[in-house]
Amino acid sequence: MREMSIRDALNEALFDLMAADPTVVVIGEDIAGGAGLAGGSELGGVFGVTRGLAAEFGKGRVIDTPISEAAFVGMATGAAMTGLKPVVELMFCDFLGVAFDQIMNQAAKARFLSGGRLKLPMVIRTTMGAGDGSGAMHSQSLHGLLLQVPGLYIACPSTPADAAGLLKAALMADEPVVMFEHKGLYGRTGPVQDKLPPVPLGKGRLVHEGDSITIVATGAMVPAAEAAATSLTAEGVLVDLIDPRTIVPLDIELITDSLRKTGRLLVVDEGTAFGGFADALVSTICRHDFCLLKVAPVTLTPPHTPVPYARTCEGAWVPHTAGIVAAALELMEA
Amino acid sequence: MTPDDLKQVFERAHFIRAFEQEIAAAADAGEVPGLVHLCLGAELFETMLCAQLDGPRDQVTGSHRSHGLALAMGADAEQVAAEILGRAGGLSEGLGGTQHLLAPERGFLTSNGIVGGQVPLAAGAALSAKTLGTGGIAVAVMGDGASNQGAVFETMNLAVSLKLPVLFVIENNGFGQSTSALYATGGISPIARARAFGLAASTVDGGDISGLERTLERLVAWVRETGSPALVEASVPRLGGHYHGEAETYRSANEARPDPLDRFEDWLIRQGNSAEGCHRRKVRAREQARGAVERAIALPEPAPETLEVWSTRLSPVRAGGAA
């Protein structure tokens, strides 16, 4: 075991993947950096996740693109259909909009439309999350948007081991995977096993164990909820905290097993208040496992507005630990 | 191409024509679930294009109007027909349908329901060929309507920037559904746009057999040998409606619609081939097309379990089972 950041774990996982399989290519904007310029050192991606790859594996496999998300996401999809394993970096998930046809209609449907003859071993790595003053078009958390598109797997890692492991598993899957990396978590450190083993898609992780209340959290809401769980323990409220790791496929059994103990569900998510992941999970539990609930489930999400810019407003927009504690205590009173 | 090759092209193109006519008849008889977009008028061009290609090393992506391309790349006609008819035994067991024909095993990667959506995918096939060193090329076939889509422009630029072996093909039939290409398309011509991106580009008359042979052979060879992208714009008539059965009230009764297959037949006869020989080939093509479509009509529709496999595989909520 060793400690590393999510950024470094992803970087090492990419080195592992590219070294192990010559069909793995990495595609995106500024991922090597400095294309067409005479300067020396590479940028390695705006978040530094792809640094060093071009020097090791060459610019034939670490491919800087023009700012043309529709074209390069579609190119990656076509490449996955014909023998490559592309890892695409979509700098911010806010840019899903300009590439959405290629994701929603092309990547998501190719497996089905081929009757399973085509496999799509590809992953679109993108970033999510507010909290760094990036404003309304560089801060969204759009994982819930993709929930409505059959044919995609969706991962939201919150630890270095999960980030590296889910990335590796994503390239082993037949379905295309979109992985949402929270910008605020890139520097988050944690223990990892020496070889960064794959983490199966569809298996959640029990982060904190308790029998008073079940909290399901994703992305940056996981560490916020961990801190809340510690505070709540001091107040005698014992939290079962679940990080689903992939929201598609969703490990529903881990959640229902927990609800059998607690009967109380709080979902904390940085996606939308209406029709997002939190709503989808509450709906699923209510439809299939209503009898497990002692009280009405609760969701904690940002308000239904674009992400604001001013520090005060952005700070109030993102769910935080104190809010999670308050919501959990309220749920315990219900 | 040898004289025998050209006679085979004639028969193949007529096979596609007859296939489309049989599909139209099947649609009229209520055998087709949805609307079909027939390639009437483009058969000769598509046959000549695909005769230059070597699937599955080469991969073609096409538009919603791709029955002919799939057949020209060698996809099994009965399987293509069964897919269009929504039958078990179709290319994808009837799950895809007329706009979603996939025969990657033969070099026809996919057709598409989104105008222009197939074009970035071809860049991907080109990237695979380049990275894996197969010597293959990719071909993105689209209509003039798609040539106004942003993703198409992005892909042309990307292909130049990354130096990808992809041939862009614009079948210009003058219509985007009911809208004239002259109305919808700014600038001088699609090839002027392509040249502005740095692509090698040519235009060709889709009914001129000599021009087709010369132009397609040159551009395909150029893409293959240089590994660089190119574009060809082919004028092809749309001999039918946007979809089969459309009233086409927007078209003029005086509009000339010269049939490339008639022009080709005249050319063959001028070259010394007999009219009887041409006739025999047309009859044989019609019989084969009728047989393929009739066999497809006789196939059952897929069982509901065909879908259940997918609803299970893609279920977002999966009890216990990791992917």
C-alpha cells in the first residue's frame, strides 16, 4: 500500500494501460500540449492527468486535437468500433453539449444497433464540479444527464484507488464508459494498492458503517459526507455511507442491504435537484423497496439554478458537510 | 477496370436498383415497420466507389440512405433486407432497421439516423487503420444536406490536422429532404469548402462511368498512399422521394432526372456490348434481388427475448452483479 493523489493515480493507471496494450490511445485537447510549437516541455493536460504519456508513448498514441469535441469524441467512437481502445479527455463535462450527438446517438447506441457484434472499449474522462470559481459553464455536474441514455456506463470516483481502478475496468468493458472526475478531488490523497487493480463497474463501496441512517453520496459529496458521518457519530447517529462509484450500473443491493438496517435514506449529489441521480435513486427505492423505508427519503442537492460565480453564492450553492449533518439529523427526527 | 469488371458493375448496380424496388414493394405491402430512404439514382456511383475499396480493411460509414452502400460493400442481401424489414436474421436481428445497417465484417461500419453523424466515426476508423498499420482507409459517405453540419466541418479539419486516411464523399442530389442545396448551401461549392480546409478535392458526374472510374481510383489511391484525407463530390440524381411514398409536391414536373443506369447502358452498348447482354444481366439482377427480399419477408419477426437480452445487459440498476 502507498498514498497518492487522484491525479497521480489516474496518471499511473494511464501509463499502465498504455504500456500493457498498444491499442490504447489517449485523445483530447492539450493532453500532450504544445502541439505545433517549439517550446520544450509538455503540458500534460490542463489538470496534469496525462503528463508524461506523450514522452513515453509518442504523439501517435497521445493525440492532441483541435478544439472540436464532436469530431474527436466521434473519432474515438469509430476507433473503438474498429480495434483501438481510446481514452478521451473531455476537458469539462460542460462541453458534453457540443459533442452530445456523438455520445448519445453514436457511442451509446452502436453496441445495440450492431446486435452486440461491435464492442466499444472506450472511456470518456471528463471533469465535474463547482467550488473553484469557474462559473456556470465550467462547473456543472452532468452525470445525471447521461442517466437517461441507455447504452452508457457512468462512473464518479471519489478516491485514488477507485479513480485508477474504474479507469482500468472501463477499458475492459464492452460498453462505453463516461467517467466524471471531480476537479476539487484531483489533489485528494488516499491509500492505493501497488498495482492499482481494476475496480469492477457496478460494485459500490461502503465508506463508513452504521445502523442509524443510510447516506448515498457521489463524487466530492463523498468526502463531505464522510466528515458529516464523523460529526454525526459524536451525536450518536451512526451512518452507513455508500459511494456507489458507478451510477450506471448501480449497485442497488448494497443500498437496499443498508436500508434494511436503517430504514432512512439521504442522497447527497452535486447534480440537479429535479430529475438527476438523487431523484432517480429515490424513485427506484420507492418503487421497488418502499417497505424498507421508515420515513420519506430525502435528497440534498444544489438548488435548480446554473452554478453561480461569486464566492458567497457558489459556496452556498454546493452542498456541504454542515448541510449534510443538518439533513441527517432532521431525517432522524422524522 | 476491365470490360468484364464494368459489366459486373452494371449488374451489381442494377441489383441494388432492383433491391430498392423490391423493398418499395414490400413497404407498399405493409411489410416494413417504418419509412425507407431509397438510394435510387446513386446505385452506379456507390457500386463504383465500393469497387475501389477492400473491406474490412477499409471501412465505410453512410447516411440514412445506405441500403446501396451496404450491398455494394458486400453485405449479404437477405440479411440487409431482413434488417430493413425488421426480421429475425437481419444484420442486427431487426433491432437497428433501415437507417442502422451495420456490416463491419464486410467493411460497412455503420449507417446513421443523424444527418452527418456518421462522419466523425469514419475518422475513427481511419485512426485505427493508421495506428494499427493495416493499410486501410475510411470513407465517410454523406449527402449534400450533411455537408452543412458542424460535426462534418470539424471532422474535415481534424482529418487534415491529424493526417488521417479518410475519403469524404458528398453525394450531391440537390435536396436536403424538400430543401434545395442551392438554397441551403453558402459559398461556391462543397469542394471549394473542402479545399479551404486543405483537403484534396474533386467533383465527378455520378452517371459518367469513365469519370467515375478515373476520379475514384485516383482519390482512393491518393488517400491510401499518402495517408491524407481527400473529398469527392458526386452529382447523383434523387430519382425518388426523400423517403419512399413521399408526394414530392415541391419538385417541378419539368425537372430532368437522367438515370445514371440508362446512361451507363448506352455507354456499354456504344462500347460494343449487346443490348441483349445488358438485358440478361438486368433480368438476373432483378431475380436475385427479388429472391433475397422474398426470403427476408418469409423470416419471422424477432422474439421479444431478443430485446430482453439488452434490457438486462443495459439495465442501470443491477442487483449484485458487477459488469
